[in-house]
Amino acid sequence: MTAPIAIISAMPDEVSQLLEHLSSERLEQPAAASESRAQHQLRVDRRAGRDYHSGTLWGTPVVVAFSRWGKVAAASTATHMIAQYAPAELIFTGVAGALSPDLRIGDMVVARDLIHHDLDATPLFARHEIPLLGVSKIPTTLHIRAGLQRAADRFLAEDFARVLPAQQRSDFGLGQPSVVQGEVSSGDSFIADASQAEEIRANLPQSVCVEMEGAAVAQVCWEHGQEFGVLRTISDTADHAAPLDFPRFVKEIASSYSYGVLRHYLQDRAL
């Protein structure tokens, strides 16, 4: 049986469109023609309060799950995905707050590497260094990173104006979004204060955006030898305005981004 692609999201709305299009085609051929119809339906496994949806998307076997928020929840979900499904690749998608002044709402970041901005085990280890791993930054898998970049570029060029109505684009000030690769910072705080964002920038000047899960997923993948990638959509500028229209942005904008980019990614991968 072909190893599936694991897809994890930081927000439930970000996988809702994917789940709507998840095919009921089985991941393997039936053992006998007499198998019951129930065995041909989408499989949903529930573990530790999370639903793991198995099926196919655009001819590619996948397992899709919402991790819940924060580093522990994301790490737990990623660990189960790897142990239970042995995926060929793991992709985490979600929103992030911009740290780089060059990023605007609606831009996308394909993670080059990830770092825990709130990890500090000094004086035993250097600040941000993951104890006993000897690294502070964990790189994503090169070919997945490149594939996500191509898919995101295609989504913006071919689908963006078509799938997002003009009024939605206007409401959120979306002009001509761009895709960048860069360092992503993660921590167990929703950054909604300009002073918090400035502190992260001062400590990690190469980080372009901040979120709550990516580095934990990266650490799990690093320790398990799992190929992975991380895609983030900029929802805010990590300041006092961050909570404004955040749920609406995720539901109306980020969900369409995740669906559109992953559609191109999986279709390209199947060629």
C-alpha cells in the first residue's frame, strides 16, 4: 500500500475544505468482492480527542487531522501520525503573525527552518538550543519546501482572484500576495502585543513570522527521521490588532489558501 501524505492543521477551518473533498476510495484494493459497503467508506480514527481522516485527495492517499492549538498538542498529533500511519511526508498548514516588515496579511511563508522562540535552558544549553539534540533551528525537507513554494505560487497566479471574491479581498486588504521562504518561530503564546513581537524580533532577527506549533512538529519529525514541510498564511502583524476578525480570516481566507495550495501540491506530486 502506498504510504499516505499526513496533513495537519492548526485550525479546524483550515482542513474543512479538504475533508469535504476527501474521496471514499480505499487506500488499498479490497481483499474480496464480498466486502461490505462499510469497508469502502472513509475511515475516521479517533485517538486522544482527535479525528484522523483517511482517504484520497486527487488520487493521493492522505491522512488529515486538526491538531488543536499549541506545541504539545501539535507534537502529540504529529507523533501519532508518524507512529500509526508511517506517512511518506508530513505537512503542517496554518496561520501566523508577521514579524518581518516586508510581510503583509495574505502573504504566505514556506518554512525554511523552525525555532522555538520561548525555549531557554541556559546556562545548561545555549538559548533556543533543543536540549540533547544539539540544534536550535530544524530545517524542513528541501524537496517538500520547493514543492510547496511552486504550489503556493500557482495558487496565487491561477486561483487567488477566482476563489476569493473582490469584497473579501477588500475587507482584509489583500492586494497582490507573495510567497517567501524563511525562518518560522514557534511558542506557546498567541502574540497579540507589539512589544512581544519586538522582543522576538530582537532575539531572532532572521525569523519572518511567529506561530504556536511549527517548531514542535519539526522537532518530532527530526527525531523520527520524518520528511516534512510547513506552510503558513499571514493573518495578522502580531500586534494589538491580531485578534480583530481573526476567526473570519481563518474561515474565509486561510481555509481557501490551504485547500488551494495543497490541491496543487498533491496534483503535482501525483504526476
